[in-house]
Amino acid sequence: MHAWMILSAGLLVVLSLPYWLPTMIQALRARIFTRINGDEGIAIPGKLVDAAHFKCVYSHPAANGRSRGAALSDLFWYWLSPGPEMHQEHIENGARYQEVERTTRRILGISRKAAEELTTRCFDRVVSNHDLQPSKLVRLRDLIMPAWAEFYYELVFGVPCPPVARDLIVDNANDVVTALKCCGLRHMAKRERLTNFLIRKVNAGELAHELPEGLSITERALYLQGAFFNTAVVQMSEAMVHLFMAIAQHREVQANLASQLEDDHYLDHVIAETLRVYPLFGISHRIASADIRVTKGVTISKNSVLCFNHADFHRASFQDPDRFDPDRWEKLSLHQENYIPFGVTANRPCPASGLAPVTMRAAARVVLSHFALFSSASHIRSIPNRGPCLLVSRRSSDRDGYWQGTLLVLMHLRDRWEDVWRSVVQLILGTYMVWDARRQKLCQNYFAAQQPDDTGPLARAQQVPNRASSIRST
């Protein structure tokens, strides 16, 4: 009897693992990351700067430091290698940043019609070439990423993307986003294969656009890799996974879309609500180049690291903020609410803020015209499961059968158990990468090697005061 009770208790513990172990490991992971990386940064919104002052601080002219002076930058540079110093989001303010930023906007500045046509072609090719039966379980990120690889290749080079280039781009983007989510270590060989490919293309003059003259051949290749074949491909893939997962898990929304698929008005509301609940940016960090007066009683000191939490800001001021409700935007204004999916205009906004919604609409129409979507997997902002989803052809006569319910139950169970091993993997690999980034000090070493006259407007001490000393009363 005693042995049976022990066996039963053990079985209950094992069966309950998916419901408590991932949460416990995530909390442990956060503590370990803080211990290794330091408790650096002022959380905004937080105890010292609330949501009401979020945009004010984010838009302040002194919130303009990007990488230099923050230990946190070493981690981001590590994840975004090779060439993080040429990544547009990490170049310090100055002439080089302005030239790169103008180039990016020029490349992205295609007409709405051209953007829609290019998106439709790329997604039509990927959907038609994918081995999809009348119904199939897929990982949405794996399905979608090749389409964005083709889109941005054609945008940059002006010709259709050959399979070899698409594979190089997907391998690179997958490796970056997998490392960012701590689900796998970096594979620099995959990334450097794309770098070498781009160097050959730039050397041969096979570009549809002029690149900044002040950059070397290698720097131009790294700029293209960081801006378009890392950030653009990854972020657009993530955005579409969130959109399709939200649609798959809200059948009334999917039914409304299916009945009015050409209506921009409702689709725009669905996209806006997706980006509100699941913002693509988690934390944007900036370094204060001067004191920032927040209120009469609080001033943020120069050199402080500001950590802007987009998800927390998006939750503030909304009724029932966790509820996915596209209809809320019938009465709300995107410009008046706590809603900054593309950042703030005054501080390095996403250069694709105009292009992204247009291409998301076009991509959604292609996929939704072919398939009904269903998912019972977890859907969180970081979406480490890559978006498990059941695609059912709209030409299929059986979209609500018993088999579909069975598949969704199995998907839910599989996803729960994957969370167990994935959380352990994230703990181990994430801890190693945070340690390795601090060991390599890519950002600190880069700026330490610069000449005094190359430090730009952010010439200041390399070390940043800790959080406790970053605020002073006025």
C-alpha cells in the first residue's frame, strides 16, 4: 500500500510537470540572467517613471544613446553578430547613422501597390510550393519565413530570389531568432555564409539601390544583413505568426475576416490588436546622454540605461488589456492610446512602419484565402514554439470533423510537454549565452578600440552607474 501511494504521488508529479515546471524555470532563468548581467537599467514604465510619462521620456532628445555605455548591449551585439556595429538599430547617433537610416527608408519606400503585388507573389509561391495536403499541422514561422526572405531579397536586389539565396537568408534569420529566444546556440557559420554571399553581391554591383558611400564593401554587406535579412525577415515572420495564431484561436474573428477579406478596415483592426497584445519589441534600451527631468521630484541622471518595456506600456490604460478584441479599435485612436508597435517618431522609429501593415494585409489575404486556421498551442509574446497550427484547405468539405478536434487536443498536449524540455533548454543555453556575451564584451571592446574623435556625441565613461544611483531627487 505504501509503495502504491509513493508510485501514485510520483505519477501525479510527473503528469503535472507542464503546469508548474516551465514557470518555475523561467523565474530561475530571470534571476540567473540578472545575476550574470547585472541589475542594470531603469524599467519604464515602472516605479519611477509611470506609463503616463513613457512617451515623454522615450521621446526626450537626451534618450539618444544606443549601445555605448550599457553592459546590456554586449548581449544584443552577441545575438546579432556578425557586424552588430553596422546594425542600424545599434549605430550611435551621428552622420553614419543618418546616412544609413536614409538609405533604409529609401529602399523601403516602394508604393503600396508594388508592396502588395510583391507580397502576394512571394506568399503565393511559398504556399503553392509547400507540401500542404487538404489539412496539415505546421509551424507557422517555418512556413512564413521563406516568403519574407524572398520579399526582402527582391526589394534589395530588384530580381526574384533564387532558392540558394532564400535558403541562406532563412538559415541566417532562423539562427538569429532561435538564439534570441535562447532555444539554441548561435551557429556563426550559417550567418557568415550569408555575409560572404552578400559581399560577393555588393562587390559585383548587383544591387537595385545605392548604399552609403562611406561604408566599405564588408560594412555594406553587414548593413544589408542586419537591417533586411536579420531584422526585417525575423520581425515580419514573428508578426505574421502572432497574427495567424490570434486568428486561429478566435474563430469569430476568423469568420468575420473570411466574410470580408478585402475590407481593409476590419483587417487593420485585427492587425492593430495583434500588435497591441503581442508587440514585436520586448525591451528597447537607450542610454541618457544628459539628465532627463521627468517630474518635479525625479530626474534621470546622465549615463543611465533606460529600458522601455513595450508590452507593459501596451497593457496600460486599456480595459481588460489581456483580451484580444479587434472591435475595441472602432472607438479608439491608434495615435492617442498607449500603442507604439513601431516605436516613437522622435527616437529611432521602425523605418518599416508604413510598409509593414500593407504587406501584412497582403500576406494575410493570401493565406486566409487558401486555408482555415486552428490552434490549441500556447500563444505568448516570445512565441518560442514557432506557432503550431492546423491548416485546413478551404476547398476541403470537412473542416469541423471529429479528427480536427482530436488533432487540436494532441497539439495542446504536445505543446505543454514541449514547454517542459524547452524551458530547461532555454535555462541552460540562455545562461551560457549571457555569460559568453559578458566574457566576449563585443560592444565594450568595439568602443574601447575607437579613437577619441570617433566617439561621437556620446563620449562618456564606459561604465554606467547602477540602478540605485541612476535617479536623484530634484
